[in-house]
Amino acid sequence: MAKVRLLPDRVANQIAAGEVIERPAAVVKELVENSLDAGATRIEVEFRHGGRSLMRVEDNGCGLSRDDALLALERHATSKITEAGDLDSLASYGFRGEALPSIASVSRFELQTREAGQDVGTEILVNGGKFVHVRDCGRPVGTRIEVTHLFNSVPARRKFLKTDQTEAAHIVQCVRLYALACPRTAFTLIEDGRVIFRSPECSTLAERIAEIFGRQTASELVPIETVETGMRLSGLIGRPGVGRGTRHEMIVFVNARPVDSRTLNYALIESYHESLPKGRYPLAFVFFECDPAAVDVNVHPAKREVRFRSEPAVRSFIIRSVLGRLRELGGAVVAAASPPQIAAPETSLEPRTSNVELPTPAPAPRLTPVLPAPVVPLRTPIAELRTPAPQTRNPEPETRNAPPAPTVPAWRFVGLAHGNYVLFETAAGLVLLDRRAAHERVWFERLQEQFRAGEVPSQRLLLPVPLELDPIASALLLDRLAFLNAHGFGVAEFGRNFFRVEGVPAWMEPADAEPFLRDLLGAMRDGRLQDRDTGLAGEQLAKLAAAKAVRLSETAGEAELKALVAQLFATRQPLTSPGGRPTYIELNHGELARRFQK
Ligand code: ADP
Ligand code: MG
């Protein structure tokens, strides 16, 4: 019969660590929070190999005495609260007293600290939860914690770590959030010996955003500040019409804590419904403050989620504030020609319904998303399409089993409807062709051909387009520069986080270059685009490019549309668009008879 017994502290800490320390970024988060709680005005974070081999956080905060430092490594040792009731007036990031012992139980943990007024500092070394030594050390006032060999003693955890690049992205994102939360603290972030960003003390949030996200982003924002009883919203939000393809730049803080709050995210998206085209996310760096007793931060072990006592009140306050501000600025501006979009797969954040009890004044009716207006292109792709692209047939493994490409069918052209649907009469019945889908297929295979041959026609821009990026996007772009330039772009690094687009692929409108690249980088960051295997990356790029390259003229004549059919049937997979949608639908006589109940 098993006996019930208390777990040794070391084991208890390792179990707790599983909840608090899910990945390297969680270590950085806890250490940075501690530094901020210690009143630091300067914090330096360094990591290597996505945090796997090293994470170091150094601050100029209040430091700890030897006794306190030893105590801080005990479970539930905290200087921040003394009783549960204190949670209702929480003014610090930490309160559980779990972080340090948890981290120390799953890594090699070295703490050096010196308290103001003391001549000498303390160094404590713990390895995998086992105390190794405590001794005097020399160091400036403040604390330095170095974590190496993370999860070495817990191989099961180590297995769950993603690539270094992914873990690094989480760390960078985490430090950025705290840098935004505390503009007055100077932050430096170093990855593998390279400075990712260094931001001095800033006097305003706008300055900090410019430091981290670039001046371009900062210039797209306007301040917001609304106060109601018990609630305050402040910060910066995107001007009407300014949106992003991902929600990375929708950042919310609740009582200075960066959080992932569905309530606040929904409310922001909802507020922008009349100001942004569908599928775009607002830009927002906003701080929501309320009575600490009205919000529960103790929901998630990593304190990332928060719960409000009154969700509807918070939501309607946010919508009222943001919508009011947007209307002041000129209200509904749904960009007529929406910039190129790479649809985010996670639609979960889109409000499922818009039946939010909207505050007065009643909102303007929600505009139906405006489709990009068909434009007559400068270079008419259709004209080019008439000259059949050389089809070097080079069947790829996955198409070897595909049915042999049908020969051009004998379809009789009947007409074009809505500029997109082409009706044909066939021996078997009717065919309805989706003109856009067909063009995309043709372009896709043509681009693939160009990519394979390494000959992507490019056009030099008369006026290079400047591109300012945040440090993560900048690092990603640097990484992919050769790839993009081999695929028709001409992008050059121009300075820290600055680039110049000097050339674009022939299929691209120069004005689309900047939004296309931004969305492309967003997609890479989300992992929606392969960025390692260039074969796959090329195919994904061709897919995006094909969708962008197709510009339908408003009308098209019989000759042009028949040429399109010929082009389509010369491709390897004429039945589907590159995105897998059908290019045409057939209605045979039997189907027609059935529908007409003959
Ligand atoms: P919590 O932050 O929840 O109190 P931690 O385990 O993160 O718990 O830290 C334990 C204690 O160690 C803190 O309450 C604080 O007193 C002290 N401490 C941790 N990091 C620092 C630091 N960088 N500077 C000064 N004191 C610190
Ligand atoms: Mg803490």
C-alpha cells in the first residue's frame, strides 16, 4: 500500500516549474518582472540559442541582502504580499514567490546581487535545484541572474521546446512588451551577441514605440485617453484606415501588465469595424487601468490571462472610447483598395457576432468589406497571357499521379457576368469559369517556372521605397534578403532597421511593394510561411504572388477569355486554383434537368 507523504521541495519546485516555466521566454518574463519590481531603471537581457544555452537578466534595482537572497530561493518566499487580501491591491508584477525557486530547479542558476549600502555582494549558485554555494562577490548595486542549461534535468520539457528561432521570437516579444509597459526604464536586448534593440530611458510611450517599432509605425498612431468611474484607457491607437495583416501590433496592458485578453482584443477589433477593411487588425498600444480588485490576474500560472469582474462593462467602455476617438478623427474610412493581404489563419479572434451592446451613439451601419476595385493594369497581364508561356513540362513527383492534362475543351463562349464568371456552353451542359481563379492558376505555374529557372523578371523602381521595420521584422528580412532578391525583389539594407526597396518583381505594382513585404514578414513570423526550405518557400511565395499578380480588367472579350481557357488547360492542374479552390463548375444536362424538375 502506497504511503501518502510530502514531496521533497526539489521535486515540488520542478513540478511547479512545469506550470510557471513553460519555455525560455517565461524565464525572461519572470526575471524582467522581478527587475521592474525592484525599481530598476536599467535592464539588460541577453540570451543565446533561443534561451536554451543562456539567459541573463541584469538590473540596477534595489538588490538583496545575503539573507534575503537565500530566502528568495525558498518556495513561496516573496517580499511583495503578506496575505491573500493583498492581491486585491496588487501593485507589483510578482506575488507568488514561485519564480526563482522554479527556475533554479530546472537549470543552472547563478544569482549575484548587492543591496544599496552594502560593500559586498552575494553570489548564489544552484544547479538543478541543488544548492551549490553561497559566497561574497563584487558587483554594482542591483541584481544579475544567469540561467544556463535550461531543462537539462527535465528532458521531457526540453523535448517540447520549439526551434531556437521560435523560442527567440518569444523572448524578443516578451522583452518588447515590458519595454513598452515601462518606457522610463532603459532596456537592452542582446541575442547571440547581437544587439536586437537598445532603448534609453524614454519620457513617453510614443518615443518608446518609435525606438522599438520604428518611426514609421509611431507616425501612424494617435493618442487616446478616456476616463470613466473606475476605468481608464490610455495609450496610442492606429489612425482610421491603418491596419496590419497580423495582430502582433495590437498590444494591451491591464494595470501595466502585458496580457492576452480576449475581452480587450475583441473590443478593439470591434471598434475598428468601420475603420478597417475586413481581415486587417488594428494597431494599438493601450493601457487599461482599473481597480486591482476588479481584475483577477491569478487565472493563469504565467499570469498572462486576466479576468474582469465585469466583462461587459469593460468591453463597452473600450468600444465607446475607441469608436469615439476614431469618429473624432474622421470616422469610417474603409480603404477602397485594400493593401495586399495574407489572410491570417487564426480567425478565432474575429468577433463571431457583432451583437455587442453598443453604446450610444449608435454605430454607423457596418460597411460591407470593399473588394479591391478591378483596375486596368499598366502592364496588362492578360495581354502577356496571350503569348503562351513556355511550358517546359517537368512533372513533379506529386503530380505524376495526376490525371493527364485535358486538351483544350471545345466550350462555346456565352458571356461574362459580374466581371468574373464566364459562362460557356458545352456538349455536356454548362460551364461556369471563375476568371480570377483561372488567372491565378496560370500565374502560379508561370511564376514557379520562373523561380525554377532562376529568372524572375524584375523592374527597377524610379523612386526607391523606404521601409522601416521593427527589430524582429528587420532581422527576419535580413535573413531572407538573398531569397527575396533571388525572386525578383531588389531590397537593400540601408541602416539600422531601415531598408530600401529598389526593385520589385515585374508582376507587382510598385505601390504594393511595401504592404506586400510587411505582410510577407508577418506571415513568416507567424510561421505561416516556410523560411528554411527554399523550395517550399518559393512555392508559397508563388502562391501569394499569383494572388497579387492577377488584376482583372472590368470587361473582357470572347477572344481573351478563350485564350484564358487555353492557358488554363496548358497548366499542370487546371482544375484548381493554387489555393485549392475549383477554377470552374460544370452543370451537366442531368443536373440542369433535376434542378428544373423536368
Ligand atoms: P515574487 O516575484 O512572486 O515575489 P520571485 O520568486 O520572483 O517571487 O522572487 C522572490 C523574491 O526575490 C521577490 O519577492 C524579491 O523580494 C526578490 N527578488 C527577485 N528578483 C529580484 C531582483 N532582480 N532584485 C531585487 N529583488 C529581487
Ligand atoms: Mg517574481
